Amino acid sequence: MTRAGKESKGKEVRRYYAALYHAWGAQHWWPAETRFEVIVGAYLTQNTAWTNVERALAQLRVAELLSIDGIRRVPLNKLERLIRSSGYFRQKARRVKTFVAFLDKKYAGSLDQLFSEPTDKLREQLLGLNGIGPETADSILLYAGNHPVFVVDAYTRRILDRHKILLAKTNYEDIRELFQSALAPLAHEQEQSTATLASQLESGIHGAAHSPSAMSTAARTALVQVYNEMHGLIVGVGKHFCKKTAPICAECPLQPFLPPGKAD
Ligand code: SF4
């Protein structure tokens, strides 16, 4: 991609952020009370709808096992049973246990120690764990650790492809780089704005928004907040409008940006 091409795509991404945020406001991702709950949710959401994850998390909560120590001591077969609703439950149970074993071995069981590592080093370590691909690693880094990385998901790819910005099969890192560099200037603007925080707290439930949670309202840098918000807004577009088949372009806030003859 040429520099001019990258700049024009970046500008387009910023326009999408502005349009979506104007339409829906803050999305309050991730809906969780603790960092560990985000991590477990990031594993469980692989290849399934969030509603199935919520059921599995509720089971763990009721059993008082939604904690590092809980996952450490629960027998594998019981964990499998509790998270069954999230699908691929045997695989996911092993993977969650692997994460806790890694945390114990490398960071004495401490998420504070884990997340105090530099972003690149920690990302590399997470990617080395069984069952963690870039989307899961970045979800953990961004939503649990407040590290400045953008999460690329299938909705992001679909929107970019339908809007002729990048092909859906584009390399994950290239898409991440596009969003990170495009959104970084907005973080500076947000740092100057007191209206942003107020609007986040006042916003209603639109797009894919959740009610404010301990994690969604935790202190974080403006850059992390912008990456967080953009991913949440994209989830809203994908969930409600940019469906795999039959996208509902006429009602989508990104319709004004749709190239002629695409999608609808
Ligand atoms: S639903 Fe249509 S307008 Fe909205 S993002 Fe998808 S392709 Fe674009």
C-alpha cells in the first residue's frame, strides 16, 4: 500500500468512527466485572455468539469459579460441563486452564505482573499459548490489560471488503496497523475533550452497547479508549446491519460511505 493510499484509507476509517460514534455513542465493551472475566470471555467467544458465552460465564459465577483460583482448582471435567453452552467446550476448558498455568509459572499468578509487561513482549507470549490467535490475544491485551492494540474481527474484514477499503483476506497485521495508525490522532483530540467522558457516561444502549461495567468504565488512556470504542462500534454494525448474507445497508450508519453498486 502506498503512503497516499494508506492515508486515504486511514481518513475513511476516521470518518466511520465519527459517524458511528455520533449515531450510537459509547459501547461499553467489554461487559465484565474483572480482568480475569474478560480473559475467560475472550477464550469462550471463539466461534460462538456472545449470548452462549454469557450463559457459560453465568454458570462459572454461580459455581464461584470465575476467578484465577477457581479455574486453577476446578477439575477439568467439571469446567467442561460448566462452559458447555459456549461450544467446543472440551478444547476451551483445556485452553483456559493452560492460561492459568502460564500465569502461575511466568507471573506468580498475578495479572498485575502480567499486564505490566511491554505490549509487544506480552503479545508474543500470548500468541505462543495454545488456542490464542491474534484476535484473542488482542482482546485480552486491550480489554483486560488496557494495552493499546486494535482488535480485528470478522465484522471488520467484512466491512472493509464491502466498502472496497481492503480485501477480507488481508493479513491481520496489516488491518491492525491501518486501524491503529488511523485512530491514533483521535486519541489526542479526545484527550483535549471533556465532553467525551460525559457523553460516554450518558449514552444509551445503541449498536452493540452494553450497560456500563466495572471493566468498561476502568481508567485507561485515550488511545486505548478509542481502540476499544471502535471495535465495539464495528461489532454493532456487524451484529445489526452488515450480516454475512443480506446486509441491511439502507438502515446502516455506514451507508453514506458505501461505494456505488456494493452490498445492497
Ligand atoms: S451493512 Fe452495508 S452500509 Fe453497512 S457496513 Fe455493511 S455494507 Fe456497509
